[in-house]
Amino acid sequence: MDIKKVPINTVTRDTRDLVKETGNLYETVVILSKRANQISLAEKKEISRRLEEFKNERDSMDEVFENKEQIEISKYYERQPKPDLIAISEYENGELVFRKAHTDEDIH
């Protein structure tokens, strides 16, 4: 998924287009929310790993200060599209594969 092509702001979408794959709006919303949670957790792990490099043994909760690199990392992630917008773009572009619990076939 090319994140540069994902809109940063909310886009109005026709719900009829979103339900073409599943036939049910609620199923589509569940699929998109689960994917958005996956993306959010992955981003959280990545930012935590990157900020961990700046952690100092002597820092306490009262003495924590941010340097320029930490601020730049935080700003980078703030400028990224939100996980729900990424999930919707993946879904619309056919890049999201999901499976219903009671069947073994993948839906694309």
C-alpha cells in the first residue's frame, strides 16, 4: 500500500460501493475496524521502538525532556494518514483479504 496515495482528511464515500464485497454494511465496518486496529498496533510498536532509542537510564518521570529527533519522529507519525483511512483505501483497492468465520474461502 502506497501511503502517499491515501487521503489525509476524511472523504465522503457511497455506502453502496463499500458493501459490494460483503453485501452487508455492518460486516464491512467490522472488517475495516479490525484492519484499522492492526495498522494502529503496528504503528504503535514502530514508534515505541524508535523512541526507545532515546530512553536514558537516568530519566525519571519528572526529568524527561525531548530532543529534536524525538520531536521529528512524533511529527512524522502525526502527519501520516489515520489507520482507518488506510484500511478503507486498502479495501477499496482490493488489497484487503478477509474471510468469514463459518467458511474457509477467502474473499477479495
